[in-house]
Amino acid sequence: MQSALILRACDQAIFPDTGARKVSNFETQLKLENGRRSLDRLVDPLRDLAGVQCELLGGFPSGPQRYSLPRFTVRGPNSSDPIRIGIFAAIHGDEPAGALAAAAFLSQIVQSPEVIENFLVHLYPICNPTGFEDNTRHSRRGKDLNREFCKSSVEPEIEILEHELRTQHFHGIIQLHADDTSDGLYGFVRGHTLTENLLRPALAEAGKILPRNVNATIDGFAARDGIIYSGYEGILAAPMQSDPPFEIVFETPHHAPMDLQVQALVVAVRTILSEYRRLISFAANI
Ligand SMILES: [Zn+2]
């Protein structure tokens, strides 16, 4: 039943339509029970998807329970020497749109593998499992995990994610977030010089679903057409390397309807990947 539920929700994210049913599906997935949101309700149906490898990373205690970070791996067609992509969501536990979008994107690429032709995709839909359960930005240990990177943090989530960032050698990193102070979509770019050429079309496509934030200042940073070229210290980022990956943090307006945030994030991810494939194949043919 749960599998059918999430696939229905994902289908609706792919094929937008109207009606309360889709909203109630997301509400069902995110419903708090005994004050907590269910991790299993989101993760379990994804584990049954054909061609998807699921691994539960780590295993750290919080009170009487143990938690891990789920990682889903999917290989696209023609990917013997793949473009390696990491997609990270819900490192802020009160931003569930990213987790839902990661789930929806995973269902889409299972049904339409050509979307990730040449790619090897690692999806981390819930990077802050205790915060996701509690519906809090911080982890249950009171940490804003997206300020703990590159600081020799001993937070278990950070140790797991830093290990992934060190060992997976990503060509591209996409983080999914929601901002409750923004009325529109925007994003941060860093890393590879072509990164802004990926975010710009992603904002344009997602901008057909939700408005873009075109303010000159967003979240305290100078911005141009919804793109910020600087960022916070300590955010999830690739290790220093000579050939840096593209790194995009994509933000939806937190107060927008959940189904539209999910759709916008999925469209943004799809656009980033297709543009990257197009740009590097163009460069290879020069
Ligand atoms: Zn966030």
C-alpha cells in the first residue's frame, strides 16, 4: 500500500493536475504521529523500486533508537564511464520538499532511465533523519548540520556525508532546500565555472511552476536573477580538488504549496542534469 501511495504522489509530481488528492498524499507522507514524522513511510517504498540500490549508511544512536542515512544509487544507460552526481536533501529537517522531490525524481528515473543517460546518481533524500522526524531544522543534538562541514565535526551525519563526499568523486553536487524567508526560487553556485550555466536554465524551467526571487539581496547575500555567487561557511561541499565539481544549492519558497515545491525541485534537477550532459558533450566535440 505504501508503495502505491508514494508512486501516486510521484506521478502527480510528474504530471501536474489539480485537486486535493495530491495535496493529501503529501500530507499523508509527512503526517506527524506521536509528535514524529515517519522516515520509513518515505524510504521503504523506494527500496522496492527496480534497479535501485539502497544502502543505509552509518547507524548512530539517538536515545533508544538507531538512525542511518539512506543512499539510493541508480545507474543510467551508457554509463560505463559515468558522470557521478550526488543529490542531497533534507539536511534541514523542516524542509521536507527536498526529500519528497528526491523520492519523486527517483521514481521518475526508474520509469524513464534515459533521463540519467551517462549518469551514475547517488541520492541522499534524508541527510538529517532526526530533524526530519522532529520537523526541526536542527538535528536532535541541536546542530545545524549545514554549518558543520569542513570543521572536523564529530556529528555522525557529518562524518557519514563527508566520507561520501571524499570517496564518491562527484562531478556534480545538488542540494535541495526550502527558505521560509523567500517568496521565490533561487540558488547558490560554487565550484566548476560552468555551474551558473546550469542553474540559470534550471531556474527558468522551475520558474514556470513557482516564481523566481529576483531581489538584489537574498538571504543576506548579493544576488543576480536568483543566483548567489557566495555562501555560508560550513555547508555541505566537495573537498578541495584540482578539478572541482559543479555545486548548486537550490531553494524553493517554503511557504509555497508543497506539491509545487516538489515539482519545481524535480524540474530543476532534471534541467541541471540535461544541461550538464549537453555542455560537456559540446565541449568534448570542439
Ligand atoms: Zn535549508
